[in-house]
Amino acid sequence: MPKIFTDPVAIADDIIRDVGPRLVVGLPLGLGKANHIINAIYRRAAADRSLDLTFFSALTLEKPRPSNELEKRFIAPVIDRLFGGWPDLDYAAALHKGALPPNVKVTEFFFLAGKWLHNAYAQQHYIAANYTHAASYILDRGLNVITQLVAKRVVNGETRYSLSSNTDTTLDLLRARAAGRASFKLVGQVNSQLPFMPGAGDLPASEFSAILDSPDTDFPLFAPPSEPVSDTKYAIGLHAAGLIKDGGTLQIGIGQVGDALAQSLILRHRDNARFREITARLAPGSEMAETAPFATGLYGVSEMVFEAFLGLIEAGVLRREVDGAVLHGAFFLGPQSFYRALREMTLEQRARIQMTAVSFTNELYGNEAAKCRARVDARFVNNAMMATLMGAAISDGLDNGQVVSGVGGQYNFVAQAFALEGARSILTLESTRREKGGLVSNIRWSYGHTTIPRHLRDIVVTEYGVADLRGKSDAEVIAAMLNVADSRFQGELMRQAMDAGKLPKNHEIPAVHRENFADRIKTALKPALSAGLLPPFPFGSDFTEVEQRLIPALEVLRDASHSPVALLSLAIDGLRPAAVSDQPALARMGVDCPNRFSDRLYRMLLNAALRRSGEK
């Protein structure tokens, strides 16, 4: 049975006594990190250079960091409210400062998006890995400790611990240990807020060598608030919703497109006439393959589980059962409302959401026949940052070698789409993005980094439509990709393809696709937005109403910050009297009664941004 501790320093000392001075510590991805134990081990190593400590991790979570004064005024109260009691990770703070001790190494295979772009240490120690390969890589490095946040449950006098949010690699590593291929200590930290998830991650106490269990080390779960779903993301979600086959299988990747897709599927099921009306306005002249309500329902098998999946279950979209579950997942992360909903479910309800190993969700290997029978008509929906005209996708890094996030499970799911009969990979991306130099296309002729190679091209979805690329020639693929590119960039992209001899000189983009402008999307979605069918927060929000009003205004300000002319225009517009309805937002930002010049300027800019965002 495990040794029970109430002091993180004492449990760290016990780990070092058991394991010795060389510590190779596995930290679960994201939510499942045992912060107090991790910090205690790190502090021991920082104070004692005879210890050799390696943390092997992914998705190190950190509180949001504002980049300017207005962001600070907005986010500081949110941080206090949502993250005030969450303990920061010491190793992350040291990494940011460039102050990691020489006897401590931190290696990650997936970054919080964009957080470590300009950190040389993090970039140099990053391991490019499919999620399913991470367990074998850490075993090769001599894993001897796993520290994990767990939920606790006592039934008939027996104490059991749930891996809860992070069954992913831990279950695979435990199987390796049971088979004699690994030797490590599993150490848990009990958290009262973590939902107890039944299934493969429901473990007897005997699996653990030590447990930290104390009210003093309990803490609120890391709960990133849901971000608003933009018009662009809703357009992508609606297009993708027309590709999901009733009776099939659904996987959704990280990002707000997932919320957009889930809300679109719920609309398709609950208000089918309105769904068809909206999609007809969005994509005139094209017929979606799948538009009917869900008579059989879907089965979910997804690396990440997030709040939108609960919405799909509640709406009856996700209801096809496989081994008693409507959803199999490997890890979860979301807002407080998501964790609360899981905690408040009955055990029977939670049993329909089975948390399991990442090798199960992301791979077909191992019991392939059963997986193939279950994953009929699978649709694997994942987000990309960019794509090339010939169908390659860029999802994790830049062409200078800098890593933005990681491959995670994306390649695994694309591979499954080609291995399973009737399955498709759907990669989604916004057609453009704003940079300091202005608007740029996310569809490129070529790019110096690839996540998904062009020989695995399948379906690409932007706000302008669906490009079906599987089995097509290069010229056909280029033509399809041009059709879903923003029209401001189509001409130059087409010229580059023709100059390379990959597109006929007489090729013309069909007239219906030469109107790919943001205003067309806005006009097409406006009736649905006005009717509340496509809300900015379809599954609720931890932001207050005033904060929800401020978010689009701050986005207007952020976009304008790239151009002095745009900022000047905002400032001039902000001289007009503020609307009465905007006074609470101005007060929330501390500029309702400005005294200093800087506050008067902030008020002018914010006043104009509130007005313009309200007109959208």
C-alpha cells in the first residue's frame, strides 16, 4: 500500500531516498500535473547540485500573461478569479528567466501554443513526437518516477484513485511496468476538484508508492476560460458539420473550431431546417454531403475531451455506444463549468465517458479488428495553422525551426483516416491572419516546414468552403485549394502555381469562388447570429457579461495596433461620447473617469473599439 503524506517536502524526500540522486520524472500533459510535488522536487534539486533531475512533460500550463496595459487591466481580475489559488510551476518560471539550474533538464513534446517560441532552452530541448510515441521515449531515457494529480474515492472501506484527466500515457506506462519493461514509482497528489472517472484509470491504491493527501495542498484546477467563437470559426464549423456522417465516429482536436463544429452539429440535429438555411447562405451553389439530423448518433473517440463533447452528449448527437461508452478520451481540459459538470454526473453517466490510454484513442494497433468495427465512417477533425496549395499542412511549427505547439495526435489521426474504410481526415484553418505587416494568407504556394505531408492530403476546410483533395492530381488539388482561399490572395497564388508549371495557364477560378471575402461570411451568418443560433460562447463562459462585451473590443484594438493609421482613426473616433451601455465596460477597465493623459488615450481607443465591435 502507498505511504501517505501531508507535506510535499516530505514526499519529495521520500522519492529521492527510494530512487536515488538521478531522477527522471514523467509529468502528465496539461491538467494532471501534481504541482506541489513537482515544485518540492525541483526545489530540492535547485538546492542540491548532486541531484540530477529531468522533467519529461508536455503542455505546461501557465496563467495568462498580459502583453500591454489594457490587456493587464482586463486579464488581471480574471486571473485572480479563475487562477488565484492555482500554484505556479517553479520550473516554468525558471525557464522564462533563463535561470534553470545546470543539474535540471526540462524536455517537452508539446508546448502551450506560442508560449515558448522565443525561448532558446525550450526550443532546443523540445522532442518532436507523436503523442503515442512519448511513452516509449521516456522509457528509453530511464523513467523512474511519475507524479500525477488524482481523484480519490473510498468504497466499502477500500481507497481507490482515479487518473481522471490524464489516463493518456500513464496507462501505457503502467502496462509496460506490469509487463516488466519498466520500473518506476507512481506518486499521486489528491485533488478534491478532480472528477473521479471510472474505467481503465480507476486504480487500486496498491499501484501507487506514495500519495500526497492534505487540505493544505488542495487547489483549484487550472481552468482556461472558453474563448468566443468568431464568424470565421463558425463558418468553418458549419462547413465541417456537413461532412459528418450519421452513425459514424467523431474526433475533434484542440481549438475553438471544435466549439463551432459541435454547435453546428447540435443545430443540424435540433433545428435542421435552420441549419440547411444557414449553410445554403454560406455556400451557395454547393451541396453538403451530410445535412440530416442524427437518427443513429455518433460515437466519439478523441485524444482530447472538452466541454463541447458534453453538449453533444446532452443534445443526443453523441449517443452511439461502443463497449458501453459514447466517448473514449485520453485527456481533458476546460473551464470550471466543465469540471463541475463531470463531478456532478452520476457514476453511471460518467461511465459513458471512458478515459483511456492514448494508444487506444490515437492508434489502431492492438485489438485492430474491434477498433475497426467501432470506428465506422470516422471523421477526424483537427486544426492547422497553414496549408500549401498542394495540400500539405503546417500545424506545429515555423519554417525557421521554431516550434509553436507540437504534433500531438494530429499525424496519428490522419494516418487512421487512411487506414480505416470510409474514414476521412478533415484539417481546418482560417484562410488569413493578421501580422504586423498586415493581412497574410494562411494558404501558401510552399512553406519550409510540414506537419502533414501532401501525400496524406485529404480534406481541407476554410471559412470559404471544403476542398476535397484525396486521390486528386496536383493540378486538381491546387484548383480546389484556390477555391477556398481568400480572394485577395487568389491571383498571386494562382500565378505562382502556373509559373511552376503545376496549373494550366488557362485555368480560371469559378465565379462563385471569386467572392471569398470576410464581408460575405459576415452577411451569410448575420441572420443566425442575430437569432442566437450561433452564440459567441455556445457552451457557457467563465467571463462576466461585461468581460464578454470587452473581448471583441480588445480584438479590434489588437488588430489596429499593427497600423499607426488605424490607431489614429480609432483615437479620433473615440472622441465621440460613449454610449450609456458601454459605461460598465469603461469602468471595468478603469477609464470611466480618466485623470492621466494615458488613461484619456485608453478611453478614446476603447470607446471607439467598443462602438465598432458592437456594430459587427
